[in-house]
Amino acid sequence: MIDAQQTPPDHQASLPRSLLAMVGGVVAVCVGLSIAWAYWIPGLVGWWQTRNWQEVPCKVVYSHLKETTTSKGNRRVMTEALYTYEAGGQQRKGRRVSLISEWGGAYESAIHARLRPYEISQEPFRCLVNPADPEDAILFRDLRWGLLTSMSIPLVLLTWFGAHVCWVSMKGLSRSRCLRGLRQCHPGQPWKWQPEWTGAEITASPDGFWPWVMTCIWLGVVTAPLVVTVLYSGVLSAEPEALVVILPLAAVAWPLVMARHRWRARQVMGKVSLVPETWPAKPKGRFQGLLKFTKPLPPGTKLKLRARCQHEIPQQRSTAPWVKVLWDQSWEVMPDADGKAHVNALLPAQPRSPYESSASTKPVYRWFLEVRTDDEMTAVSLPLPVFRQGAQA
């Protein structure tokens, strides 16, 4: 009889939640991209496109401060204007006022205050005209670094969060299909129901290196153009506070450190696997095995090992389970001359979780062995096939 409490759970029931999470992730990405379309592209790309436009005189026919009130009672305004100018030997009309058309406040009021005297006096103002298309003109091409910096925060968070949710959901669905296939191939043998347990060796779980790398790249793609534009435009000489645009770019440091720790583990140890002497192992017994590495370890390297048992409780509103570590043990070993290390750990009796009675589903206990050489790397995690009952492999 297989102990059901040690059996990896069937994730098929999480399919609706995974699909719902993917829909929510796609919506978050779309909202983030809509912010980029409304603010980022006009504000940054438009500034670079208009930097060589020609300045010509124009007359302000009329300017109007359009007002509206939000649901919270806040007053919002937008400047509308009509102006005439001569370009390409023809008299033309323009309505484009600024790079970013939005319901704003102080900025919209300020540009209307600048246009109003020229509308009354009919004295010449100036506009910028596209040499390649004289019909395309604009009155103000200010680099609104404050607005773009504030908009970069929801842009980064929404797109990153949405992409992360979609990625986790897709990986979860892919793993669920793999688990169901392994159950069918190895009926009654739960110690073969994990992708890491399919061969003669226990392989490491994914370390998440590439998601952190993609996070660094995305943060750089979103935040670096604004920093480069502010430095190139020379706005810092007039507004030193514009240096604040560097702050969103500084957020790259955190995922960069996470990616670096995982990269160091790959560089030092390569791929890590474990060959256990007994398969599966049992609680209240001795677990012995041989750690193997695809890269030779530096001489004198000490391996820091940590074995743990954790209780996982599925959550109704999340695809990730709630985790409580019930037991862990740490020790150090020295690899032999062949670069392999022997694992010898005394496992306790099956820990009992105080939260077991409150779980609506059967409790799930998982055992892991973590391997690292120093604290500057992320530990490689190896799931251990520990079951109360079952034959040795």
C-alpha cells in the first residue's frame, strides 16, 4: 500500500485556475502595453523624431482649455489649439499641441497660458514642422521626464507581473501533463512520478535562471531609453532633479543579483545529480547517495548541504501552494578525488504538520536536498523520493 500523504498531488484540478491566471496575466500585459502606447512611445519616440524639425513662425487662431471632472471630483484639463503656418510655399493649419495628448493639470494649464496672449494679440508664435511632411507640425516638444518616469513604474510592474503569471501558469500546465504521463507509465510507483526521478539519477529542479535574465533585459529595455534621452537632451543642466529617472533603472540590480547567483552555481558545479543507494528512501532511516557534478570542483571546495521536509497546502486563490518547513538539517562534506561527494543523512520520522487538520485536501509532504559551495550562489535543489511505504528500486 502506498502512503497517500507522500504521493505527489495531481495538478489536474488546477487547470481552471491556471487558465484564469493566464487570462489575468494577458490582461495585465495589455494594460501595460497600452500605457506604453499612450505615453512612452509618443513621449520618447516623438521627442527623437522631432529633434531635427524646423522652427517656423505661426499664428494662434484660437486656444482652448478643455475641462472635465473625474469620478472623484478632480479637475482635469487638456489644451486644444488651432494655428496657421507657412511651409512648402503653402499656408497650412495645425492642431497638434504637444507630444503627449492627455488629460493633465499643471502642464496643460501652463502651455495654454503661453498660447493665450498670442491668440489675443495675433503676434507670431513658433511651431516645429516636419521637413519630410510639411502637414505635420507641433507647438511643444518638451521632454516630460517626470510623467514618463511615473508612467514607467506601472508599465514595468504590469508587463512583468503579467508575463510572470503567464510563464508560471504555462510551466505549471506543462508539468501537470508530464506528471499525468508519469503516473500512467509507472502505476503504483509514486517515486517515479516526478520529472526529476525518471532516470537512474535524481536531477535538480529548474533554478529559474532564464526568467531572471529576461527580467533584467525587460527592465533595461523599458528604463534605459528614458535615461539616455534625458542625458542626451541636456535637460539636466536646467533641471538637475531630472536625475531621478535613474531610479527605475536601478531596479535592474535586484534581478541581476538573482541571475548572478544562479549563474555562479552553474559555473562552479555545472549540472548536479544524485544517485541514491535506496530508491525510494523512508522516513526514520538513513539516506545515502552520491552527488555528481558535470564540472570539476575547485580544489579544497566544501559542499554545504541542507536536507529539509516541508508541508504543502494548496490554496484556492493561487496556483502556488502554501509551504511550511517542518524539519531541516545542514552539514558540510568534502568531495573525493573524483569530484563526487557522499551524502549520509539520518532522516527523522515523518513530521506532522499542525496545519494538517485544517487543510481541505490531503496533506502533501516533500523532501529536498540543497547543495551549494558558498553563500554567493543559489542552492541547487534536488527533490528526494522519501515515502513511508514502497519497494526499493
